Amino acid sequence: MLNKDHPRYESLVYREKIVEAHKNGILADSGMIAHGRGETFDYLIGEKTTENSLNTIEVAACYFLTRKRPVLSVNGNTTALVSEDIAKLSELLDIPVEINLYYRTPERIKNIEKVYRELGVKELLGTDDDDFIDTPDLNGPRSPVSIEGINKSDLIFVPLEDGDRAEKLVASGKEIISVDLNPLSRTAQTSTVTLVDNIVRVMPQLIKSVNKHMDCDKSILLEKISNFNNKDNLNTAIHDIIKRFE
Ligand code: PTJ
């Protein structure tokens, strides 16, 4: 039983979710390490959403509202921490959720599928019932994607993963919104839009921002996108960390 007065109560709640997801066969063993890496960067960032992150979340909302076929790609860590918000965003935008795992096993797919089915996700892709096609020039277990999902999409939400997938997807003409507390990771560096923030803070804010911009004129949304530069965003995120040491 967690004590609410503990100074790191929230962080402990999320650790418990991670442990629970591991017990339930949702989280990969190395998902625990990935979470620890995230905690370290979150500590450096100050465990809060910065002004820069808030602006970038708004830009991400504008992307979602102006692209034809966005998809939410999910793995074990994302499912452990924010499955309910993923289901909400999928419903709000009427877009599919696609399971894409590095440590793919039929058991993990079944367990993660069950989570999203119980949350009522209408279009759940990447399950073992799907037809898959490889991502161009990408080797490894993340390469196969659903023919009807990521393969046909123009915008992919990629939370909590590092590797060369974002780079290869961008090279194949797709746009990527990633969520990664580490602004130096390959995924962070190669995405179209990088949200350098904790997924547990990003999701509610992103849902709020999509709702806020839902009825905006498309030209306003496109203007916000054209004023955005991901290199500047990453530089600001890195400087926000450096400032914490001064
Ligand atoms: O579920 P699977 O099989 O697909 O496996 C997932 C792994 C663990 C392999 C995948 O998430 C991964 O590639 O882990 P990495 O390489 O450690 O990258 C995870 C990235 O997410 C790191 O850069 C972390 O800093 C970041 N991260 C971890 N937790 C959070 C986070 N970013 C935002 N919010 C978090 N809560």
C-alpha cells in the first residue's frame, strides 16, 4: 500500500503500474529499464511540463487534426502507463491503435490486445489476425506493420521507444510525433515533432489540446505547423535541462 504523503508518491504509483504490467505479461523485461531511463530524464527536466513542451503538444494536436490517416502505435510501456488515454484519443480522433512491439510474442500481443478491447478501441491493428508488410529498409521485430494501419498512414504517434524505426518511417515519407523524455535519443532526433515530456503528462494535455483546436479553421492549424521547427524544439529542451544545473 502506497503512502500518499510520500514525497515521491506519483512516481511510485507509476512504478507500481509498471510492475503490475510486467506481472500481467504486458511489459517486456527491458521495459523496466526503459522506464528507469525515462525517470532519470524526467528528474533532470524537473518532473513537469515545460512551456516548450506545452507549445509542442499544441503543434502535435494541429498535426493530428490536419492529417488524413494518423495511427497511434503502442508498445508495452505505453500500455502500462496510459492505455486509457490512448483509447480516449483514438475515439476522439476516430483513428486506429496499432500494437508494434520490439519483444513480440503471441502472449504479449494477446495481453495487450485484451487491454484495448476492454477499453472499447474500435480499430485495433497489429494483432496476430492482421496482414503485415515490412517497413522499407528496417530490419528487426518492429519492421512488420499492419497493411491497413501504419503502412497506409501519413502520421504516426510513436511513444516510448528508441531505435531506427522513426528514421526509416520518416525516410518512407511519413510524419512522426514521438514522446521521449530523452531529447538525444535517435527517435527524438529524427521525428517530425518530438514531445520531450513524460507520457503520463503528455496524454491528458494532448487530449485537451485536440479538443481546444477541433473546430479551428484548418489554415490556422497549418500556420502553427509551419511556424514550428523540431530542431529548435529539441535545442530548447536540452537547454531547459542544462539550466537546471546552473
Ligand atoms: O514493449 P516492447 O516490446 O516494444 O519493448 C519496449 C522497449 C523497452 C524495447 C522500448 O520502449 C525501447 O526501445 O526502450 P528504450 O530503447 O529504452 O527507449 C525508451 C525511451 O523512452 C527512452 O529514451 C526513455 O527515456 C523514454 N521513456 C521512458 N519512459 C518514458 C519515456 N519517455 C516519456 N515518458 C515516459 N514515461
